[in-house]
Amino acid sequence: MKQHGILRPALMLLMSLAVMLSIAGAALAGGSGPFHFGFKKSVNGQLPSINEEGFKELLQKYDAIFMGDAEQKELYLTFDNGYENGYTSRILDTLKEKKVPATFFVTGHYVKTQEDLLKRMTAEGHIIGNHSWNHPDVTTISAEKLTEELERVKKEVMRITGQPDMKYLRTPRGIFDERSLATSKQLGYTNVFWSLAYMDWDVKSQRGAQYAYDKVTAQLHPGAVILLHSISKDNTEALGRIIDEAKNRGYEFKSLDQMQKKAP
């Protein structure tokens, strides 16, 4: 009976420790993802925020980009190019006319089918970034598979265009976790998210150039990393006016390579 009296408190202590470890493990798992990138949008000039999304510390830990210097009226224009919908040439025409640099994040499908556009991007001073070969959810594949996805895009883009390196990554659909951040950083990538975006990717729900113009210009803020999809007719038709309006407000468009200070 005495033994049982001694063992019972010890057993209770072990059970309590097990529960505490389980809770701690769950907290750690939650802190490492997976996450679907989201942010509190800029409204009436207020800066966007990722303070409540649960992944700010992870992005800081792995030197990811969400936005640039919030004290400088600088903008960073980026496009996701999963496939070609007939608009990228017009987008490049506008960028050339307005003397604005951009970064284009491309997939394997784009690389295989649009060599001429890739060559034009680099020839006109733009950066080509990595959007993965097969556009997978990177949190569901191994580190080895992710490495293969990224290396295939990098190798082919460098072969086609002569771009000397590839150092920027945007994960498909903005889905990520700590493992994808760590793996890509080890490969030399900076993960680039965004601080200005709207639902522009549905080609069946385009709502006109004025809608695109209003959505983008309403969110302009210092240091904005702008995400647009090149498959959007609305974006293509509104881009020149968006650039003009931003410049009229005193903003300067810069390349990601020119970003001196970033957030988070």
C-alpha cells in the first residue's frame, strides 16, 4: 500500500509532464506552418500588417520579404507568370515605355513554352524569379523534391536567358512552412511575398481596367511589394495608368535588387 502511495504522485507527475510536452509540441508545430500568406491590407494610407497572422517571426528568421522600407516612397512591381495568356508582351511594352523595372516569377510550364518572352524580360532589364517547376504546395513535398523543383527552373532560365543567377522565390499560392523557408534559403533564395494585391487571377471574372486601377491605387503605400498576375486582361489594360498615378503621387519604382531595407 505504501508503494502505491508513492507511485501514484509520481505517475500523476509523469502524466502532467506528458500533457505539457504535447501542448508544447503542438505549439511548435503550429508556429512552423503550413501557412497561406495573408495580410491586413493598406487602407486610407495606413501601412499593411502581418502582425496577427502568426508567421511574422518565421519570415524574420529566414529573411523573407513582405514589403520594403515603409519610410520611403518606393514601389516594387512583381508578376506571377504561371502560364501565358497573351498579355505579357503588352505588359513589357508598358514597362519599357514607362521605364519601370519588374520581377517575373515563372513556372516550369512558362519556361518550357515562352523562351522568347523570357529572353525579352532579361534583355529589357527585368529580373526572373522562381515560382517552382510544377506549382506544387511546397509544404507537402520533401526538401529534396523542393530542391529539384527550384533547381530545374533556375537551370533552364539561366540557359535560355543568360541571367547569371536566380535568387528570388515566390512559393505557389503563397503557401509555405518553416521547412520550405529553410530549404530555399539554404539554396540561396530570398522568399518574396507581397503587401499589395487583389483577386486578379481568375480569368473568367475580369471586371475591367478601371476596377484593377482602383484596387491597386487604393492600396499604394511606401515600400509596397505589388503582386499582379500577368494572365489578367484588367491588369494589362490598367498598368500604364497605375504607373502614372503612382508617379504622380511621388512614388518611384525600383527593382528588388535595389531594396535597401525590408519588412518584416
